[in-house]
Amino acid sequence: MVADFDKFIFKTGDELMLITFLETTSAKHKLTQSINSSNLDKVSKNTIANISLTLTGNYTDILAYIADLEASDYFINILQLELTPVFTRDGQPSPDVTLNIVTELYVSE
């Protein structure tokens, strides 16, 4: 149904809600998150919003974060996803990983 689909589309003016969702989700999974780049301040109707994020934390928490993104009320398209191991200062592997993720959302009015 088209009417049901509309609730998943990001709307201009909802930037703070989206950022709050991303921050709340990363905190829920005990991840450190930073927004590397986005065009949320420049989006308009019928365009694409791009968000690039870096998250660091436990591997299973990273996977849970991705699952939450996919299950969210936003239709988030993951364009690129890169997981890299984190090493300690003495070069030993850490239980943490870093996720670099590039996403896009279609913008409605």
C-alpha cells in the first residue's frame, strides 16, 4: 500500500529525529559513533540524503546496530559497509571493530 510506504520515507524537517535515532541506537549497543559527512542540511523534496558514519565497538553489537537500522521506520539504503579490526597499542587484536558505513535515504516533502 502506498499510504503505508510513506511512513518510511524521510521528510525534510525531520533531521534532528533521524540524528537522534542514530545516536540512540548506537548508545543502546554501547557503540562510539561519529557522523563523518551528511547532506541533511541541504536536502529538499524528491532528493537523496547521504550519511556517512563511523562506529566502534564489539562485533556483535555492531551487527545488532545494523539490524536495528534495517528494522527501523526509516527506509535506509546501505551503500557501503566496511568492517575493520581494532588493535591495541601493542599491536594485539582487540575484541572491537570499526564500522564505516555509507547510507542514503529518499527525501519526501
